Amino acid sequence: MPCPKQAIETKYLGPTNHRGARIVAKCDAGRKVVPWEYELDVPDNHAHAACVLAESLGWDMPTHLASTQKGYVAVYSDALSYIPLP
């Protein structure tokens, strides 16, 4: 499927008395909560959650991941969408 052109935001949710640590991945098209994978580091956990959401929506995998104040954002990019800077 072509790139959806929607960013996927991810956010860490700490453990509670009933649930372990997890990552929530969301975009306009949907939302997924993914358990924390302890063998992965922080950025890889966020990337994994974004990929799980993308896969559940039938999308290609995101190509870039960047940190934000609240978590991370995964975005799509292709050579045809680049806008050259002056």
C-alpha cells in the first residue's frame, strides 16, 4: 500500500498494579497499545510500536523516527515528497 502520509505519535505508559509498561501508538486512523519489549532500547520500543500500528492498518513501515517532548513521532518519506530548502 502507498504511504499513508499520517504521522504516528508514540508515548510511554508506565507500569501500574495491573499492567506492565507499554507504548501507545496513535494517529488519525487508529490506535494500538503495545507491551514494552525489555530487550529493546527506548527508541526501538517506540519504533516497534509505530510499526505494529502501521502493520495493523495495512500500511508500509514508517521511515523516520524523531523524539518529541511527549514521546516520539514516526513519519513517512519518499524521494518524490522532498521539498528542497533554499
